[in-house]
Amino acid sequence: MSNYIIKQQDIDILRQSNKQIFSKIELLNHNFKIIDSIEGNLISDSFSIDSNSTIRRTYNCEIYLSDKSLVVGANKKIWIDKFIRPYIGIIHQRSNEIVWYLMGTFTFNDNTYSFDSTSRNLSMKCDDLMCTLNGDRGGGMEGLNIKIDANAYIRDVLVSLMKDAGMAKYRIEDIGKTIPHDLKYETGTTYYQILKDIVELYAGYQMYFDVEGVFVIEKIPTLKSDGVILDENIINPLIISEQTNNSFNNVYNVTQVWGSTIDTDYYSQSSSSIDGTAYTAIVDKVIDQLDNFKKYSVKICITNKDNPTINLNNLGAKKIVNDNGEGIPKGRLFPNTDYVFKYRKATDDFLLLGQYQAYGEFKQTASDCIFSTTNLKYEIKQVLSFDNLESDDLCQQRAEYETWLSTRMQDSTALNMVCIPFLDVNSKISYTSFITEMTGDYIIKSISGSNSDFTMNLTMITFSELYPDIVGNT
């Protein structure tokens, strides 16, 4: 979702029947200082923005080189340590001024250069700055063994990784949680892999580089209280064609997620409780204190009430909580069942991990989802494994999110239309379908197109109340 603020002149430009288009490419050094700018020499280009791709933004172009210093080389302006920022410019007819739109901040991936008596053209393939973290253009961590300790505050870890990677520009949302267990990595692991593992501990978060080259980790925006950035009165006149896509190959309306197996340090074969509000138990070893992050398995005797506690070896009643730090709800614990609890000294409570292997399951039953069990009348199940998920709560969150991806994301609409240069993914628009003649709100998931042709392809999914529930409450 772009931070670009749409102004009246942007709307005016979209409504202009004739558009005079210009191009500008800024060359940046490794400190992101502008060292040169190329204007008006664009022959052709293409771009893509994909919210589900590791490399969110790509840009390919062919330019005519009138300046010999722009040739590729170690002592030239186009080299491995340089970055580019391409812009598209459109004349605003009322003011007769060029309005420039930034396409992104990129690093060179591949380039080819050919020259003869009639041609001095440079073709460039560029990716956003994620390739400087994922191993394509660097990003390997130093050291033989890399370990991130359990209970480390997640945002502090992420900021530290950014500084180690040399990233000065970042915006990291505070997840408000700690690393649930030790994370260990071998030599050659990239910053991207570690960042990805941490972000995926809690479903519904995304990481990417924005158009300015700022590294971002944040919740996928729910857009529940957001209005549309462009309505059907603006969008529809720009449409060239529409296609509805219902992919059946990866549709699953039921998801089971298995997490890590849980080894316990202590075990109690029985417990006691009068009404499921307060449990007591004696573990199989003599202990005079509760050690941080130790795991205790207890056979529960009776179904719990809201916000129960447990007292092990008469060391004091401690609250039983879920991954959000809240007391577990009524009916979470079943009688004659073993559960594993992890003691957390910092909050002086027991985190409920689950049984001996973390597990979660979710069924899509929403009536407004065409692939739900309610509408299909049968289940299509997928079984997934995530070794980094240690608790039932984390597995449940992941099951809900993966089911949403495999149902909602398979029901999409594709538009071929006039280019909207400031549009970004994870934005909400309204559109009146040429096929159904119904007006609805949509979430943009991918964009691809060409500034030189001034057309683009848009892939979007229907916005529904389920979308905020899945990406916002996980």
C-alpha cells in the first residue's frame, strides 16, 4: 500500500484524453545520492509490482545512450554499486507542468550493451533492493554459527539485523512479541532467510522494499476502515478489457497445520481442580523454583473455566496464557489430556503450547466465499508443516491465513487498462464489472505494465469482511 497522497492533478491527468509522456531515470551511488539523471532517452520499458513475490518490484528498460560515461564499467556511472530510480512524467494540461511519478528504487540485475554506427542502446533488468538481502546481490551473514535467543524482543532483533546488513532506511512495525524459541543458522544463511523466518512466526505480516527503497515490515493492511483510493467513476473509463480468473489447482477450504514436536522437561501424571479455575500438580522431579522457558507436561483433570491458573509443586499459582499473553478461554483444556506449558519468567506465567506436537486446523465456511465448504458442500484439505511454530495458537493462526490464501486468492479479476502510475498493491478500489455489472470493492494484489505503451494489467481480489478478520486478527 503506497503512502502516495492522490491529488486533484492526478485525477485530472487520468481523465485527459491525450497524455504527453516523458521519462527520467536517476542514477544513485551506494549512499543513494543522485550522481546523474537521464531524461527523454527511453526506448521501451516494463514494470511489475507483486504483493506475493519476494522481489516485490521489478523494472526493465532499454535506453539510448547519448552520454558515453553511461556505459557499463567499474569507472562508469552504471555499475554494480549503483542504484536507479525511474520516473514517468505526464504533462498536466491545466498547468502545463510535468508531474513525475516514482516507479521504485532498484539495483542492476542483468544488463546488455550493444553499439554500432546507428545504435548505442543499453538494456537493463532491475530488481528492488530485496536482492541485496537474499543472496542475489549479497546478503550473506558473517560467522560460523548464528543464534537468536528465545525471548528476545522481535523488533529489537529485526532492527539489529537491519543495522548489520547496512540498511539505514527501514520502517519496522512493533509486533509486540518475543522470539518463542532459539533460532539457529549455519554459515551462508542470508539476512532474507532469517528475516523471513521471524516474520512468518506470526501470520499476516509482510516485508518488502517500498518505492523509496525503504525496507518495511508491517501487518498486511486490513483496509477495513479505509475508503477506496479510486472509485468506479475514475477506474471504469480506463478499462480496456476484463477477465475473471477462478484457479482450481490450488484451492483448499480446509487447512491442517502441524508445528514442531514438543519435548518436555518435567511431567505430571495427574492434576487436581475443583471447578477448572485453579489447577494444582506435582511434577516427576524435585524442583524449588520454576526455570525460565522450561516445559512442563501436565495431565488435566477437568475442563477449564475462563482465565485459569496452575500451581506446580506449590510454587505459586501462575496464569495460563495464549500467544497473545491473554488468559485462555473456557473449554480450551480437555479432561484426561496431556498439555505442555512453558514457564516465562519475564511475565511470570505459563504459555500453553498444546499437546506433544503443535497443531491447528481451520475450515472456510463463509457463505460469500465461492470455494467454502458451505458452497462446495465438500472439503478440500491441505496438510502443511511449519517446524518453527511451537504452539497450537501459532498453528491455528497459520491455518486460518493459509486457508484464506488458498480460497480468496484463487478468486481474482484481471483488468487490462490505461496505466495509473501512482497505483500500488494492497490498495482498495471500487469497480463496476463489465461482466456482472455489479459494483464492488477490490484489493489490488499485482500490477504489471509498460510506461512506454502506457498500459497495465491489474490483478485484484474481492474485498470482504473476512479479509480484515484473517490478516488483522492473527
